[in-house]
Amino acid sequence: MQNHDTHSEMKRSSPNHATSWLEVKRPIVCLAPMDGVTNSAYRQIVRSLSKDVILFSEFTSVDGLVRSEHVRLRLDYEPCEHPFFMQLFGNSPEIFAEACRMVEDRGIWGVDINMGCPAKKIVHSQHGSALMQNPDAACRIVEAIRKACSLEVSVKTRLGWKDEKNLISFAKALESAGASMLTIHGRTYNQAFKGESDWQPIYELKRHLTIPVIGNGDIRDFNHGLEHLGNLDGFMIGRAAIGNPWCFQDRRKYPEPTHHERIEIALEHLHLYRRFKREIVAVREFRKYLGNYVSGFRNAKEWRSRLMQCNDEKTFVECMQEIKQLEPPLALAG
């Protein structure tokens, strides 16, 4: 794992050794930050299959980073994960500044400020989506980070609270404060994750900004993202990427993963997960990835049910090996 002893040896640079976002390969394709999902193990798996994806960490509290040694373990990563952003939430410019200096000391490329999480507990604490209702506070956070360090600073937010009427003014204020990239989820706070995402306001927003704008919401895979790209600089894949690290590959260039490849990657993922989680915790937490890893097979529901009942690594691996040994004609549905 990368740590503070080696950060000075890391030459901070943009993806593909670019020196600015203007030089980054388009479209910019991103793995969305997801709590409990986009940890180092999964970022490594995604990177092994897609070298150009911008990776984002789990949803992490700035207060936790500053005060908790346990939370600071989230700053550990492998060099292969570059370039990636640490996603942070909070509401204190001073604490953000302190946390971001810690992130910079670890050689991480940038920070992403969460201004879009709709969870009630987060919003009631004036974090996440609550910052959309307080543009001055949101901008002070961006400005504080800019003054404290030289990290890239991106913001992930939503169309608005109830509608998109303030989206352009809010985004332009963030750009003026120093944000170098914006990701917009195509739903409002009130919608949370209900209904379909609306990308039209995001296309309109891009006409008013000079920094990269990334669209997010309901994208299934790379090719689906291209269909929604429009005038945007890129797109971000979230829930569809859980247990489906192949979703970032261009299907015009890469074939669908085989039955054996799915199982092999899943087992490698579990192996990486075990490096920083106790066995019983790793096996139980890994269940969230199974929906996509074990899909498209005959009797997939029954196999997933068996895997969900595994409480130790040995039994889990044996079950996965059983699936792997199925003859392909029997393994694939349809």
C-alpha cells in the first residue's frame, strides 16, 4: 500500500501523464464513489481491466480523516490505482483544508467534494446535498482547499434541490471558487434515486462552463455512456459497476467476459479484499458484488443463494470453483 513515506517520490500528474484536464483523453470515464464499494480492492480490479478510468474512493468524512486513525486507513492505496480521487464530505472549510493536506501528502491526485448525497443523516448534518442550499458555504470549502494544497478539486452534485433552476448559477460559482471538474447526477435531492435521470440540464450547463463536466445517472456501461455523452466531457458509472468491472470496456474493441473470466476476476477481487478485512467480514461484505459477478448463468439465482450462505473463505471459494467448472453451454443462460 502507498503511504506517506513514499509520497515525495510520487510525481503528481494528471491521467496518462497529462499536465491538465485539457490533455486528458476524452471521453473522461469515471468509476463513481460508492461507500462500501469503491475501496482499494475494487479500484485495483477495475484498473486491471481499464487503464484510462478515473477512479474515486469511498465516501469519506473529513472529520473522520482528521480525528480517526482507523478512517485514515482509507488513504492507503496501490500505485496502480493512479489516477484517483479521494471523495470527501463535511461542511467545515478548515477541516476540509486539513484533510486535503493529508490526502496530498499521500500522493493522491485529487479530491472530490460530495455535494449530492441525499441520505437524511448526511443532509441533516449540513453535508452532501445540503450544500446546494448554501452556495456561499460550498464555495468557501472549495476556496479553502485551493489555498491549502495543489490537489485537483472536483465536485459531485445534483441538478438541484427540487428542480434545476439554480444549477447553472451554483456550478458557475463553484468554478469561480476553483473547482477544476464537476460531476452532475441527473436527479434532484427530492428524487434521490427514484425515477429516471435527466441529462438535458447537464448538457445545458456545459454550455456555460469551461471546466470539464461529467454526466452521471443510470449509465449501464461504456457504450451506453457514449450514447449519452452529447457535449459533455465524460460520464460516470455507479451502481451498474458493482461487481461488473468490465462495464468500462468499449464493447466495439473488447468481447464480453467469458464464464471463466468472471469467476477468476471475482476470486482475485476476494483475494485483494482479504488483505485488509477479516475473513468473516470480507466474505459477508463481498456479497454485494455477487449480483453482477454471478449473472447470466443457468440457475444463477440458486448459485447466488448458496454463496450468500457462505461464512468462510474456503467454502465460498469452493462454491465459486464449482460454478467455474460448469461446462460453458450449461453455464450461460439463453
